Amino acid sequence: MKNAVILFLLALILFSCKQNSIQLTDNTHRITEKIAVGIYENNSYSIIHEDSLKQVWQNILQQHHKTKDVLSFLEIAEITSEGEIHEPCPVLIARTASGSTSMAALLIIQGNTCFIAPEALNIICHGTCAKGCLPVVINKNGENSLGCSACKECIKTETEALNN
């Protein structure tokens, strides 16, 4: 029954914005079509199909970190980029209940819909430090990418772009 529910939720998110497909190869996760993950209205963000999105990211987290820790918090936030250009960048962020692990993906906004940015790597930041090891946006050569904030015990894992 649990597998049927997971499959249903995965199907729901995949078909939420046209027909999309997922390919899993060599511990990477790629979605080949744009998937809407949020709406930007009245200067605030809201997530579309939050439970389904959490489940997909939970599966990615377990695939890369073999953890039982559960994603408990998901939001779209604007993070000011570090590096050459300092600008607010919309980012989809998930955190585990323990706070030791965060996941993030850069977003683009078209109209009022938020999509995971094509060609961008998404990251998993995992560490046991009290402060740090959180997703950050780094601007280099006019391009934004994701990294993890400083923390001695922080491990950064990059997964392939979620869109093409």
C-alpha cells in the first residue's frame, strides 16, 4: 500500500506540468521537462504539490545519503548571491527534522510560476555543525550556482540538473 501511495504521488508531480519523465542513472536524478514547483503572487511564494515534491526529494536524499532522516520543511526563499554579483535568487529549499541536512535547487520565474532552473545542479548539504552547512547561492562569471555555507563537518553532494 505504501509503495502504491508513493507511486501515485510521484505520478502526480510528474504530470502536474505537461508530461515529464525521470531518468535515474549512476546516482543522478534528471527531469527532462520543466516542472512547476511554486507560484509567486503578492510578493510571496507558495509551493505547488508540496507533499509530492517532498516525497520525490526524500527519495533523492535517501539515494545519496542512505539516511532515515525525514524532510520536514520545504520552502521557496530568496537567497542573496555571494561572489561577483549580489542579487536575490529564488531557491527551493528542504530541511530535515534534525536540521543536519538541507537540499536546494535554483528556480526561475516565468510569469508567476516558479520552475527548477534548467542546467543547474541541485545540492545536498549535510553536516553536524551548529551553524553553517546551509545552501548558498554563488555568482561567478555572471552565473549562479549552489554551494554550502562554511562548516568544518559539512559534506556537499551535487546531483545532476533536475531539468534539461
